[in-house]
Amino acid sequence: MTYRARHLLGIEPLHPTEIITLLDLADSYVDLNRQHKKRSDVLAGLTQVNMFFENSTRTQASFELAGKRLGADVMNMSMQASSIKKGETLIDTAMTLNAMHPDLLVVRHPHSGAVNLLAEKVNCAVLNAGDGRHEHPTQALLDALTIRRAKGRLHRLNIAICGDIAHSRVARSNILLLGKLENRIRLIGPPTLIPGPMAEMGVEVYDDMREGLSGCDVVMMLRLQKERMDGGFIPSEREYYHRYGLDSEKLSVAKPDAIVMHPGPMNRGVEIDGTLADDINRSVIQEQVEMGVAVRMAAMDLLAQNLRAGAAA
Amino acid sequence: MTQLFHNARLIDPEAGTETRGHLAVDAGQITAILPEAAPLPPDRFPLVQRIDCRGLCLAPGIVDLGVKVGEPGERHKESFKTAGRAAAAGGVTTMITRPDTLTPIDSPETLEFVTRRGLDASPVRFASMAALTKGRAGQEMVEIGFLKDAGAVAFTDGDHVLENSRVFSRCLSYAGALGALVIAHPQDPGLSRGTAATSGKFAVLRGLPAVSPMAERMGLERDLALVEMTGARYHADQVTTRAALPALRRAKDAGLDVTAGVSIHHLTLNALDVGDYRTFFKIKPPLRDEEDRLAVVEALRDGLIDTLSSYHTPQDEESKRLPFEEAASGAVGLETLLPAALRLYHAGVMDLPGLFRAMALNPARRLNLPGGRLCPGAPADLVLFDPDAPFVLDRFTLQSKSKNTPFDGARLQGRVQGTWVGGTRVFAP
């Protein structure tokens, strides 16, 4: 089974084999990206528009680079400063853009479900680059690729996701993806940052770092999303760091070869110790960024193939 | 005798019975209920208008407590004319309209304006509720006495919770002295602020800010404590969760003058119906999980919850075609209340007299209105319907100006065949 969907809106609708297809293709793009001449033309003639309704540096850069390396014409639209401020609705913005015939639309939006809404109204393929607290599928895919390359497999691993789960779309997409591939997932964080019903998602919930990290293969740290906190989730950053910040002492209870991940941008000294983040023997944070470009190339390649197949049919 | 509804299945919510028979109407009032075997005046008798009910159900017209009409301020969403037509088509013979308009109905002058508009344009009866505090801002009470004299049947700030308990207790005391009914939205404002869904696995998966169902219990417990303190007449607009029911039971057992309602949407839909961020399913309070829905259905059947209404809230397309969190809340319901309620009848959980007790008799009684009954002396506000007729709802066939129904494309059973207000036919299919 190959990847057939028209959009990439989330991990939830994906079949495990679709995920594997995507990751396999991404692997080949990792090789391409490491060559001197990093150029393919599978998206030649196609137009990719990056529409970011929320600040982003790394994700937008990653999508832009991915598109350019595949030969697409890439346009960045920073929606924060544009017509939305003048009162235009999301749908109108989408319709306006749709009239310009883009082929791939990469969207980030501060509200859950906004990308799904937009996808209903346009003719092109839509990639979700993060919507509210809902999903961030390419982040989960790049995390999966990083884990698979570091661990040699992507099943039956003990994976801990730590920190601000409540506000994290990365956590949701990762829980869904890693769960579909039969891994054991543990969520670790203060109860104020892990919604109670999370426990029903086939995960184990811990509020103690050492207990939760014990025997883990993979430790994923999440950024404390200060901008989404509308009041009193944690008493202070220093207490948070003391109890939930990852340092080598807390990491010592995980497996000796456990890898440390972070989707970035990091708050050093809040959720992760700076030295540990830079430890090339444990931290794969830089690899995650590298895999990000490859995964986004693979996703856009597959969606473009489906676009062509749709046009031919 | 001027009208004779013969060969009807008479639904009497007061007696709790369903009988075959005939109903006689004179000068807008029901004058007699005749058994099936009673001799009827001959066909040629000229002064009698005979209406053959063909064995279909004849029930007292629905008294819909909590209808939002967009007048004043939002006529593009719903006017008295369109709301009245929708009501007639849905078997609603009295709309109890909400004061959460733009501007709010918080002065006798606004109330008078609305009443005049309604009398000019609405084919069905209506009665207005007034705001409890000026501007629904929760600071100063409205002129409860003047508004009551001007015809306000109840006082409510709609879905604005009156946060300041001191202000609320004074409003309750003052209204209580006048015998005015206060209707409140039981909800803890701190927990529910900024939320769009009920907490649960589904809300987590969809990444929606969610409120615990416990917030409803907390709001209700506070309100009931204040009612105990002040002795006011109190109605909770919508009780939609399991957790709130014991508090309601305790208050009723303690003899407080307390009643509660629920919307048809909370009885027939649950949180999962939101699906892929379908904003027509965004209502206030948000849809609950299935256990809550079942508990509330049970409470309605037992009579713990008294009234069932549509909470008709028209919203235009623009305010719904937005990301879920930003989209407006509410659903239209005047025309779908009866067929949706009949889902409970077809599922075998409620009988027809029970449904009409909740939809017609209880709201009329609570507001001291004469309707909701099927007995001599009651107004001839009637609905004739076929409880079995199946149809698929197309939202663009609705009479409402706004088409935001969660039942679009739903398979429903039960069609209204005629609606009469004071003996005058206001709807025919």
C-alpha cells in the first residue's frame, strides 16, 4: 500500500503502511541532501505556498528548503501581517489564494482544526504545519525517522514524552504515530500539563521523571509553551526545571543508549540542561532538524504524485 | 362549536394519556373532548368546520422556552416573521424569546419595541424574557417590576453567568419578592472560560480547549445555595451532565422552587458528533459524552428535568465558517425540535404524553401561561403530526433565516401536518 491521501492534515487518518512508505522515501531524501548537488526536479513546475498564521522560523525554513530542493516555486506568506488583520476571514484568504492555482499549500494556524477547514475549500494539496493543539504531522514523521535511524527499528520501543503535553500538537501527533507502530508510550509531566483523558489514549502517565524515564529507549522533551499558558500551570520555571527538566542525572535511569530528542526551539535550563542537549552521544536534536527537511520533501513528493494521478484520472 | 378535529390520536400531557377521539373548539378555545364513539354532528351541519385528523396525533402546541430572535440588532440572522414561520412549521405555538439580543432586552422600552414587532410579524404566540442585569453585564439589576408589568415572563442573562454572587443574591431576593422567575445558566465561569468542548478523549484528540462537566455542577450548586438563601423562583436553563443531577434532586426534595430544562441537542447528540470540527455542532454548553446524554434522558423521563426546548440560536454562515474555537455557538431548532424529540419516542425511552409534558405543559405552567394542555377551557393551540413519517432533513428547506442545524442530512421521523394558534391555522404542509 502506498500513500494515497490528497492532503497531509494529521497522523490520525494514516495507516501504518502509509507512514512506513513516507519514511522509506524520506530515507532516500536524506541521502540526496547529503550529496554535494542537492537537487531533484520532482516538483518542477509546481507552486508551493507557505502560509503561516503563527510565527515560525524552523518549520517554515524547513518546508521552504524542501520545496526548493525538489524544484518547486516556493512562496512564503506571513499571514500575521496581512489581510487577516484587515478583517478577511480564513476562508476568503484561502479562496483568494486558491484562485492563483497553487499546487501545495503548507499551513500553520493557531486554532485547532483551521487547516482541516481550509483544506475543504481549496483544490490543491494541503500540508498541516501545525494547527493549534491538534496535530503537527511532519514533526511526528521526522521524529519517527530520527528514532528509526538511531535505533534501527520503530516498534516495541519505550518512548517517554515529557513536559507540556497539554499545549502540544507535537505530543498528540507523536502519540498517534508511535502508538500506531506499537510502541510503549509514557507521558511524563505535572498533572496540570497532562489532560486527564490523555490516559485513555493507550499511554502510561507519570508525574515523576525518574519513575517514568526508567528503562526508556527514547526521551522526547517538549518545549514549555509559555505563550499558550493563560494562567498558573506551574509555580515557576526553576521548580519546573528541578522536577521535570532533563539533565544527565535524571537521564541515568533510562537505558544507557537512550537518545534525547527535542522538537525545538529549546528553553535551555527550563526543560532541558544545555550541556545534555549538546551531548552528541545522547542528543539527536540536530539530526531531527536534518530529518525534517527530508520528511517534508517525501511528503510533498507523495502528495504531488497523488495530484498528478488525480489530474490524469 | 366552530371546529371539530375528528378521528385524532389525542395526546394529553396533563393526564398522561393517549386516546382516540375528537376535539371541539369554539372561539379559539377547546370546548370539549369527545370519545371515539361519540356521535358527531352531521356532515352537512354548516357552522362546523370539520378537520379530519386521519388518526394522526393531536397535541397541545409546543411552548419553546428560550428562542433567540435576532430582533433587535441581528435581523439578518432571524426576524420575528421568519422565526414565527419556523415555529409554526415545527408545531411551536408559543415562543418564549430570549433577551440576549443586540442590544439586550433590559428596559421596558426595548421590551415594548420587541413586543410590538412580534405582534406585527409573528404568526404564533410569543412571550419575552428580559435580562436580569443591565446590559447582561452582571453589575446592576434591571427594573424587574416595570419589566414584569410590561410583560416579561422571566428574567435571565442568557448564557452569561452572573459571576458576582452578591449581585446575584440581590437579584434573586428582589425578583423573589415580585414572584418573578429567574432563569440562569449553571456553569462555573472560571472553568468554562475560553473553552469549546467537553473534556474527554475526543477533545484531547481534536486539541480543543475543554471544560470539565463538573463546571456545570459547581455553577448549579452555587445557584441552588443562593436560591435556598433567598427563596427565589429559579429555573436552570440547561442541565446537561450526570454530575449536576444529584444537586438538582436535593434542591427539589428540599422543597425549593426550582426547575430545570435541557435542550434537544443535548438529548439527541453527543460530543463525538462534532467529528471533523463541524461548527454546526458547537453549542453552549458544549455537547457532552454519551453517559451524560443517557443520564439526562433518564432525568427528563423521571421528571427531574422539567422542560425540553430547542434553544433556537440562529447564526449566519459567516459566524460558523470559522475555525471551531472561533466559530459562534448555537443551533437553530424550532423546526427540528419535534422530529428530534420523537427520536426518544421511537427509541422507546419516552412516550408522547411525556414528551409534550416537557415541551408544552411544564414550560407553560412554569411561566404561568395558559397553553400546553388539552382540556376544555385551554386555548386551541394545537399541533397535528404524523409521528412515523420519515424524511431526510435538508437545511435549506428550513423556514429560519439561518440554516445552522446539526440535523442537516439526518434521517428523522415525524412531520407536522398542521399547527393552530387560538383555533386559527398557521401552518399546513
